[in-house]
Amino acid sequence: MSALDRMERFVKDLSFRRLGMVSGVRKRFARPWQTPKAYNAEFVIEIGDTPYGKKGTWKQEIELGKFPPSALYQVATELIASNPEIFGEGVVLRQVMKK
């Protein structure tokens, strides 16, 4: 086997590994009978009379629904912007959590 043949074989092996193929068979990490993972997380907000970290007289958790996991800040800002009459009179958005 010449040096050029060895080099071609080496490059071919690298490209198979990069694509997730080993000896021509693609690796599977999920089984056909398993359901795909949900890409949306369930969000819950916590409201109260004081900001998060301070002990207040009351707090309440409210379920919001399912959103993409990276939408934490977007959900919080849209919630405050869409309900100014609620969050202006002694009600504070304490935190937004993923369940």
C-alpha cells in the first residue's frame, strides 16, 4: 500500500467519523420506539407583593404554558408589557421558572 493510498484511506475514515458513520453504518442515539424529546418547556411565573429574594406577605404561582426553553426573558418582558395595570398596583413579577 503506497503512502497516497494510506492518506486517502485516512481522510475517508475521518469523514465517516465526522458524519457519525463508523464502517459505513450510521450511529443512532434514539430508538425507533422512543418518542422524540419535547423542545418546549413548561413555564410558571411567581407573583407576589415583594421582589424575589425578599420575604413578603403573599406569593402565587401561575402556569403560563409551553415555550422554547431559551425564551425566559422574552416571556417575562412580554408579560409585564402586556399587563401594565396588574403589575403597577402592588403586584410584582417575582420570577419566571421552567418546570
